[in-house]
Amino acid sequence: MLSSCSTLGRDHRKYAVVEEHYNAVGASLCATLKHFLGPEWDEDLAADWTAASYQVVARIMVEAAEMSSEATPDWWDADVLSVERRTMDLTLLTIRPRRPYQFLPGQSVSMEIPRRPRLWRYFSPANAPRQDGSIDVHVQQIDGGQVSPALVRSLKVGDSVKLGAPVGDRLTRWDGDPRDLLMVAGGTGLAPLLAVLEQIDLEWQRSGTGPLVHLLHGVRMAWHLYDRPRLRALAQQRPWFDYTEVVSGDPSYPGTRGTVGTVAARQALYGRTAMVCGGPQMVAHTLEQLGTAGMRPTRSSTSTSITQLRRSTTPRRRYQVRRQRVTYNSHRQDSPAPWARGPRGPARAS
């Protein structure tokens, strides 16, 4: 709880929350509980909630916010460098914070756009940190959403956005982890896995060693494979990397068909760590399939669509959910990675 409340307190700085606001929230919370609990609400319960529960949480959040304010801003202003419409409902952005912005591949970043003030949404950078500080963001339009339609259709080069502090560690990894990796992505859940993939490729270029990686990208229709050229090129250039496209909604598709979780469970799993990222239903189904195939998560994740599995120390095909770190295998250093490209040109629509 301490870690979660501290992260929440630091993150609330972007809303300009100050210590005095917590007293008002606490009073509102107790009034709400009193209203719905009726006669069950008494002085002892009120004291427990205010002193023993809410005040403890509020103090942790306030102290975390105050400590982080000494080292980082409340938010980071960032400029939009490019806007590329890959499909009718999917846009790839490149943004660059005006101040140094440190994040780990696999983390998430909250973003606010000018047309939707105070409506922050989380996205995962699709690249490892770069020297120029630029960040790629993949945005899928959600029908009826308050933010994504405006972001996909209206954001343009030269606009500015706000970024919150990076959060999350479920898809982060430490440098040099030698374990083989199975990546399973659904839709734009591909983005954080691309960041980890790029991080590992850079390690390969430096050290010339690492584990095998297999990435499966599951979509409903083939045209949703929005990063196909780059990933196919990487699979051709890197003998340590395999890439499988999985299409679930088109019976005429000539490649692998079915749900990506079912296909993932048919792969070689022993000795691999799995990273799963996508929508909640896709993640739940994939975890169920991997569990049936011998991977055993030891804790569930109901509040996030990102989960990881790691092999246990026993020789059986048993895996545990936990923070993950991985690396790659035999790398050709004579060919540049598909993502090692120069600055993007002007924005274009597909």
C-alpha cells in the first residue's frame, strides 16, 4: 500500500492538488459512507476511517508529493513533432518534452491535450529513451471516448501536450537479464513491448549476447497490423527475433488465425518469461491459455491490462507473475534496427 499511495500522491501533482485538498476529500468520503451505511455508521467507525485509514493514506500521498516536488516538475510540457495516421482510427505521435524526462521502457505515461483539459489518459512510450528525448506514442481511437477521438483527429504538429510522471514496473526489465522472452500483444498493447524490444536490441549492439525473443501481435483484421513492415524487417535482420502475426476476425487471412492467447499457448514456453499487454479481455484470455499450457501466475491483476509471467526455480513448467527483465540472442551488428531512423518528416494522413 505504501508504494501505491506514494505513486498516487506524486501523480496527483499534475492536477495541482495541495495538502488542503485532502481534508475536503476526507470529509466528503466520510459523509458518503455515513449516508450509505446509515445506522451502521457510528463514532468508532468514523474514528477508524478518519484517523486510522484516510489520514494515513493522505499523509503518505502528501509526503510523497512534497519529496518529489524537490526533484521533478508537476508536469512536463512537450511539443508534438510528428503525427502519422496509420489507419482510420489509429495515430502514431512523436513528442519531445521540453525538460529532461526519464522513463523506463515498458512504463506508462499520462498525457493531457489542449482540447481536453484535465482529462489525463495513460499511454506507453513505444521506444526506449533516446538522446534527443523524443517519445513515440500509439493512440487507438475509442468510440465514444472523451479524449482519444480528439487526439487522433485533431492533434497536429506544433501543438503542445502535458505529460505526467512515468509510472508502472510490470513490463520493465533490468539490463542484462538472460532469460528468453515471449511477448504477446493485442492492438496498441504492442507499444510498450516495442520499447522493451528496442531496449534489448541496443543491449545486443553493445554486448553481442542475449536471449531469444518471440513477439506475437494479435488483431481482429489484417489492416490493424499497423507496424508490420518494421517488425518483419527486424525479424529478417535479427536471428534472435521471431515475429508472428495473428488475425482473429478474417477467415480468409492466409497467415496464422485465431485468438493471440490461444496461439501463444502453443509456442515453446519452457524457460521463457511472458509479457502480455492489451485490452482486459485479451489479457485475461491469454493468461488463462498460458496457465493451461503450464504457466502459473501467483497473483492476478484486475486493475491493469499488463501482466507478466516468469518461470519459477523448479524444473517443472511453472511460472509466477512478477516484475520482469529479459534480454536477447545472437545479433547481427552489421544491419541497423528498423527503428534506427532519422527524424520524421512532416505529418501525413493515411
